[in-house]
Amino acid sequence: MKQKNDYFKMMGKQISLSLKAANQLIELLEGYKPEDADKYRIKMHKIEHDADEVRHDALNRLNREFITPIERDDILQLVQIIDDVTDAIEDVAIDLYMYNVQTLPEHAISMAVLVKRCVTALEKSINELHNFKRSDTLRPLLVEVNDIESEADDAYLEAVRALFTTEQTPMTCYGLKAIYDALESCCDLCERAADVIENVAMKNT
């Protein structure tokens, strides 16, 4: 029996939307204006909705198909984690609007740049996944995702410390901490996806 669906392409489409969201986030944060927060929140929600549609389509197809190119559970995990990455990026835009953030520390922009780098490396990994048995670039890309995630951990530590060692109102601290948490979560999820991809390669080679 032949496989009817190309799940690698579906995951590639998913992660391309994650990267689109990351680019929108950078655009929002660089030269941040509070009055733009709602506009970007709406844009981000549209991207997240498109990503959900791809995820639903992949899961519906997977439910009907008997033969898959890699284990069904691995596909399920990757499809869900990639969707979670887009959700976490959207959460940053939601938090900026919801907590009415007026001034954005440089730490937030630095972390967003790390998110974009991490998602970019994951996108390259996902697009190379179909060739996992012969690829010379997949492993270095996964290492790159892990390295960027480690950078993001350090950046998060410094961002939160700066938040609580400078004079900020409790409301400002609460809102910015939520934003830092969402940014860190983006990179954590990319690392989780990279771990799944590495396990797929190990199990099938």
C-alpha cells in the first residue's frame, strides 16, 4: 500500500506559519508602539488560525490512513508541538495587549530575536526530515536548535532578574514576566520538537 498523504509537507507548512508569526513578532517589538498591539494581536491570531487548520487537516488524514512514513505517535507529537510553537508566539502578542504594556525592555526584543533564530533552525530541520536517513545537515540543525534554546534560557534568567532588580510597578512586573515566559516557552517547544526529530532518526536508521 502507498501512503496517501505527505505529512512532511504538512509539517513544513505548519512550521512556515510559525516562522511567519515569529517575523510578525519581531516587527511588533522593534520600535514597539502600544497602540499597535491590538492590530498585531489580530494579525497573529489569523496566522494561528491558519496553523490550526493545517493541524486539523493532518490529524484527520492521519486518522484515516493505515501506512505512515514514520510512526503515528511521532507524527502526532510533532504536529502538536509545532502548533504549540505558533500558539506561544501568539501569546506574546496577546500579553502585550492584555497587560497594556507601554514600554518594552530591550530584553524582550533580544529574546524575540532568539525565538526567530530557533524557529528558523527548526523549520530547516522539519524541511530536512523527509531525508532523515541520508541527511548530512539534519543533525547539525538539531544541535543548533538546542544551542539557541540554551541561549534563550540565559536570556530569560537575565531578563527576569533585571525585572525584579529595577523599580517597576507590580502590574508591570506581572505583565512583562508573562511575556518573558511565553518567549522562553517558544524556544523550549522548539527544543522538544528537535528531540522528537532526533528520536525519529535514531529509531529508523
